[in-house]
Amino acid sequence: MTFLAAQKRFGLNIDRWLTIQSAEQPYKIPAQCHPFEKEWIECAYGIGSIQSEKECKIEYDDFIECILQQKMMRHISTIRKQWDKLIKEGKYTPPPHHVSKGESRP
């Protein structure tokens, strides 16, 4: 039985779940980036792809940031580098449970 036949047999629409997060999801749990995708789709609806690239850039960028979380990862990386720098300079001593040298906790 092919994958598509299994979808049809069990009444699933996995293709739609994977392409549009705002589609009805199994167990009625919305996707994490659903609000951003919804704003972008509402902005781009009916104006064409070329025009929507210009007019809906802010909404699209917010949606992509939610999915990839690049800004957050850069921020965490910067914090981690500063943390490591302070430890090397001896200005900060992390608690034992942060460096895996303390007693294990339940």
C-alpha cells in the first residue's frame, strides 16, 4: 500500500498539515508559528506573488524567524560566549550543577 493510499484509506490529509500550519491539525493543537503564517497569508492573499514579496516582507520575515529562530540562536550564542569569557577571566564561577560537577539531584 502506497503512502497516498494509506492517507486516503484512513481519512488523513498529511500533505495539508505539512504545507499550511493554519490548516486544521490533528488533535486540534495549533502549530507554534500559526499566528505568523496566518498574518502572512492574509497579507499576501489576492495581490500576487511579486507584489506580496514587497508589501508583505515584514510578515514573511516574522514567519521565517519563528520557524528558524536564527535571531534567538545568535543571541544565545552571544550570551554563551560572554559566559565562557567571564569564566576564563575568573570573574564568574558557575554553580556546580551548571558544570556537571555537583551532586545529582532527583
